[in-house]
Amino acid sequence: MIKQRIARPNEGKSSGFRTIILFRSGARSFFVYGFPKSARDNVQKNELLAFRELADEMLRYDELALMKAIDAGALIEVKYDGKCDQDEDLR
């Protein structure tokens, strides 16, 4: 699990967002939660524990389980082809 800060365009990380990403290197990633830092300071310890438990479960999903979750609308797949528009700001 990764807790990542994301900057707002032209404002920096201090006024940006926090996100929770379930991640396994070389495997897959799941964006599961995000919020503006102005709305709350951080996630609580019990929430972090719940996210770790969720990570343990979701990162064990095989392709069939993932396809079923996507077909049911429980997950949304985001595809990335490795290309970015040159004018896109990726800070």
C-alpha cells in the first residue's frame, strides 16, 4: 500500500491531494481512495489497517476474479499504453 501526495496544478503538494494506492511491484495497482488535503489532514490508523487488509485481498485476485469484478462494476480498469501527450502536465 502506498500513501501518495499529489500536487494540484500550479499550487504544489501542500495544497494537493492524498491518495491510497494498493500496489505490488511488477503486478498491478489499485487506486482505492483520494481526498483533498484541505478536507482532512490524513487517514486514521484504523483506516490504514483496513486498507492493508484490502490490499492483502485484492492483490491476490487472479485474472478471472478481476474480470468478474470489472464486469460487475465493482472495479474500473484504467488502461495505459505508455504514451503521454507532450503538452500534458504530469507533476
